[in-house]
Amino acid sequence: MSSTDDAHVVVVGAGFAGVACAKELGERGVAVTLIDKNSYHQFQPLLYQVATAQLSADDIMRPLRGLFRKIESVAVKTVEVVAVDPVNRSVTTAEGQTFAGSHLVLAMGTKPNFFGVPGAAEHALPLYSAADATALRNRILRLFEEADLEPSRIERGALNFVIVGAGATGVETAGSLADLIYDVMPQRYHDLQVERAKIHLVDHGNVVLAPFSEKAHEYAAKVLTKKGVELMLGQSVTEVARDCVRFADGGEIATHCVVWAGGLSASVIEGTDQLATGRGGRIEAGQDLAVDGFPGVYAVGDVAMVAAPDGAPYPQLGSVALQAGQAAASSILADIDGTRSPSFSYHDKGIMAMIGRRAAVAEMGAHRHELHGPIAFSAWLGVHAWLLSTNRARIDAFVNWAWDSFSKSRSPAIIDDPDAPRIDWGEPTEESLTT
């Protein structure tokens, strides 16, 4: 292929990777069809802040057509892709339409992995989309309203919150939820014994934030414990019921709010079974992000498994996805020009996690320079503001972060779905306990 005029790239998924790839190609004049079931791009690293009423959903969502309003070569299609044909580089939508191109980029992202735990898919609340975050926020706030109406419900777990998974998502959710419950709620519920609320962070491993250093494990555990979070490490969930969660040691906790942060698996679409996959169903891709055996097909972002220099797959991080999307665009441009595709070289900016108000851990750069406390908190703010898609989004987020840091009021703490089914306070599950 000798000209961008002959190229047409179909990108499936408008997460970090898909948007970055489409933008890079569009700015070079390549025709791109960007397909996503949502009309917006969502900033997933801040979902927990929506769930705990630090930010509103609008703060982390940007209309896709707005993002590409100045790039005429990018066409946005809001529809769900239900099948992929990697041989013909085409996709089929739920509406029965087919989109085909000279190149196909798979960037569908991930979905929660419940690991076959009975009841988890039905009763646990995942945190992988803006809709998930809004639903979780509504559940948290609804439980306080229900407990205020009938305080005896506290004995039945109304104010017990269980978070499964002590990785970054679980830890960040636990820290922010503790700030919401113990700092904000006492000012709102004057007649409710808010101090009876309990937050349990559960993980089958023996540390929180396992990918971080031992010092970070200790710091995060200390901060969470000080905030009132009960750490249940070395513990496995065996069942999530309507009104309780059960553990491998035979114990259980009465609860109506189980947050699932226990893992990810790649989003599966009909036809992707033709592609080689690795752990978690991630599509194997080469250093140029191309899928072996299927010319013109690329996999990027959380759905892709690409080997880092040490042989391990790159982590499922927003910064990896963004850079991989840009790298895939470079590979496609090289293919269009008939030149050799460059290898993906990830610029490691480190890893970080917020643990509530003015507390964070950060390991910066490839050499993992370690920061804890307010300095890490500031670094976290800077990096996440940089990742946000627009200047308006950055300003909105900083205003909310500043307000939250210096006050104990969260304006997004509203139930915006008052007509949703009320919580079922039917007969307790046999032998369920309040702990």
C-alpha cells in the first residue's frame, strides 16, 4: 500500500488505546472508523472516585465526537460489535452492519473476572465502567438512607462494605470509601450511628498492592488500618449471596454491598477465538502490536498480551494502553508506506495508587524511585491530570480534588436513580452473620 488514500482502519474500542490509535492515524490523514457501544471515552483510573462521590460521572466522561471534532478523517460509530472476522479485517455490529478495512485494531478492553465464584456475577458490584461506578455510588448512598430509615438494618449488614481484591482498584476504593463514610457521612446523618459502619478489604494474598515494594505494602496497610479499614488478607471468597459474602475458612459477613475488584479478563467477541490468547484471554501480539497469522490485524490495550523486555507481559495500565495505541498507529503507517514496523518501546512512568485524602504511594520511572504520603499524592494528581483527555477535564478534576482535600463535603453524593428497585430486606440467608 503506497498511500494513506488507500487505507481505511477500523478500530474497535474507545478506551485509552483505541482513542490514541485513532487520533494518531487521523492526524496523519488516514481514514478511521472508531466503533464503541458508548458515545463517550471514560477515564477508568478515576472510576473509584465516581463510586465514592469525589467526582461526578461527567468529570471522567468525554463525548467521542467532541474529541475528534477537528479530525475529519475519523468517523465515530456508536454501536456494539458482536463479531470479528480477522481474516477479512471486518466486524459485524448488533445492528447487522459490517465495517471492513485495510487494517483492523482490536482494543475492546476488559471485563470483570469473577473466577467462577458462585453468586459474584449476580450480586457483586464491579468497577470497570462509568455505569458500574454510578451504580456502586447509588448503592452506597442508598444503604445509608435505608439504615437511617430503619436502624435495625445495621444488624443485617446495611453498613458493612466488602471490597474483594487488594490491588490498586481495591485499595483506592477502600481508602476513598473510608474518607466518605467516616469524614463526610457523620455530617449528613445526625441520627445515625455512622461509626458502626465497617469496611472490609479482602484478598487471597498476604499483602495489599502486591506489585509495589515491601515498604509500599507496609505504608498502604498502615494508612488503611488507621482509616478504619479491616484488612482480611490470605482469605478467599467462596460465595457472594444476596445478603452476605462467605469465605473459605467458613466465616461470612452480612452485607448488601460487595465491590468486586478481584481481577480482569479480556472482552471476548465472536471470532476472536481464532486468535492466539494468553492468560486472562488476552490476545497475543508481537512487538509491532500485530497479531501473528492475520496480516493487518493489531491488538492493543488491556485486551492485548505483549511481551516486555523481561519476557513478562506488559501490565494492564492506562499509560501502557495509551502508548500502545500510538505505537500501533506507527506500525500501521509503516505498513502503508511499505517500511519496517517499529517495535513497541514502553516509556515506564512507574506505578502509583491513591489511598484516600493526602495519602498515596508512587514508584516513579523504570528504576522505581519510591514516594509515599503527600509527595506521592501530588505526583498522583499530576500524572492523572496529564492522562485526562482535555484541559477542561483537568481543570474540573483539580477543582474537585482541591475541594475534597480541604473540606469534608462531596457534592456528587446524590442518588441519581431514585426509581431503581429498592434493596431487598427479605428474610436473611440462613446462618448469615453480622461481623
